[in-house]
Amino acid sequence: MKSKKIFNLTLTLVITLLISVQSFALDTSNCHSKLQSKKIDHLTISSYRNFLEQKSNSSDEYEKNDSIKILKEFDNMSNEKKESLINILNDPNWINDFFTTEVKPGKSKKLKNGIIVTSTISNENENEMVDSATTVATTMKTKKAVYTKTSYIPIGGGDKILAIEMIGWVRYTYTDGQKINDVLAGNVYVSRNLDPLISIEAGRTYTWKTTQRAYASANIQIGIGYKWASIKIKGKELTVWGDYKGQQGGSYRDD
């Protein structure tokens, strides 16, 4: 609870500082013109569409295809739904609510502004190998456990849009019911962020194991504001695990 209050306070201080910086850029007549052109500002339907259009030209193939899909969805929205989305993105409290809301895997929470935060866990069984060298047949399995945390923004009429998606996965081998054999790979990354006023990046992914669990984990770093005035704060740790019984889980909380 104490760490959550500290995180909330940090976000509040960052937002206040950015507002102060915005006022400076707007009110000081001798500011460099280039700096003024990049001032922090509220989103509009037009500027948000430009943001999606730029992302649809990304060199990253996944981001490009995902952004083209979202741009089409945005163009097909009514003006009321577009304004509903923009109003929430312009409210800095929404991102604070998302990052400080803990949701158990398989559950979801609806926040006061209608935003839905979800947490899901899934797995993929890849293969099985029987060790014929032992007198008792031992089956070694390969599994990939996946943990996902998302936020959906309501846009009216019962519709919603997936705004942020963070994913962590770990691929490992285990002897069923006995032990974890090895961690083969793991990754934590941000697969979608539709808010141009913030940046969300996963730090280096760490993988490790105990006799009972295989893990992958990374810290999520948050940047608030445009690049010239962006302030980065430490987020929380996104962790995914799979165990020697083939079960899996995950969390997004203080490390």
C-alpha cells in the first residue's frame, strides 16, 4: 500500500511539473520557436489521427500492421466515439489508474471512468519427450507460459478499444510433477500503446528458475510528455512464470 501511494505521488508530481513546463513554453515570448512547436498540448481528433497515421508507417512490421488496423477502426468511429476516446486520453489520471490497479490473472476490473483493466494467462504445450534410458518412463515437456495485462477504453455504445497491452512469456522444459529442467527463452514487451502523451517501455528481460518454477521478468518504464519534456519514472515489475506441474501465472507489481 505504501509503494502504491509513492507511485501515485510520483505520477502526480510529474504531471504537475509537465504542466508547469507547458506554461513556460506557452507564456515565454523568447522561447525557441522549435521548442514551442513541440509544447505539451491536448490531443484533438485531428492530431490523434495524425499520430495513428505516423505509426502506420513504422519500420516495425508488427506496429505498422497493428496501427493500420487501428487507423481504420478510428476512421469508422462516429465523432462522438472519437471525442470520448480523446477525452480519456487527455486525462492524465487514466494512465495512473491503469498502472496502479492490480488484477489477478483471469480477472478484470472496471474503473470509475469506465476503463477496464484485464489480466490473462495462457500456455502453449510444444512437445513431449520420453526418456527411454531410465527404468521408469519419464516425460519431459516444453511449455510456453504467457501473461498479459491490458486496458480497454470505453468509447460509447458498449464499444471499447484496446489502448495498452503488455506481454510477458517464458519458454521452459520440465519433468511433469518433478522439476524444472531449463529456461529456454523469455521476453517482456509492450505490444500496444495508443496514447501519444506517454511512452511505455520494457527494460531488459531477466529469466531464471528454481526447482519448481521458471520465470521471465522486466521493469516497465513510463515516460510522460513529448520527447523534449519527457520525464521517465520507474514503473513496476511484470513477471510471468510456469511451474513443474504445467501451471502458470503472472503479476504486475512492485519488485
